[in-house]
Amino acid sequence: MARAMFDYTKAVLAKVSFDVNLFCKELKKAMDRLLPYEIEELKAWVDTLIKQNPELNQCLILLNK
């Protein structure tokens, strides 16, 4: 079940990556819901996504909390 939540989170984040505010909001929710090891995986995935969409860079602060 947890893996399904991780995959769902990635799908949602990819879909909202066009809007920085929405992306940050969804990323914050993901950080509250996911397990610690999933958060580490998510950080790596978000880093890759930010390379494609540099405007999302301001959301990185949420990953460092």
C-alpha cells in the first residue's frame, strides 16, 4: 500500500508541475504522508524534475525540513 502512495504522489506532482504554488502545496502534503525512506526517494525524483522545470527550485526548501 505504501508503494502505491509513493507512485500516486509522483504522478500528482508531475501533473501539477506547471504551477509552482500548487507543486509546493502538494509536495508539503507528500512530506507529511510518506515514510522516511520514501521521502529520500522523492527528494531524488524531485531533483530530476527540477532540472527539467527550474522554476520549481523554490520548493526545495520543503525538502530540507
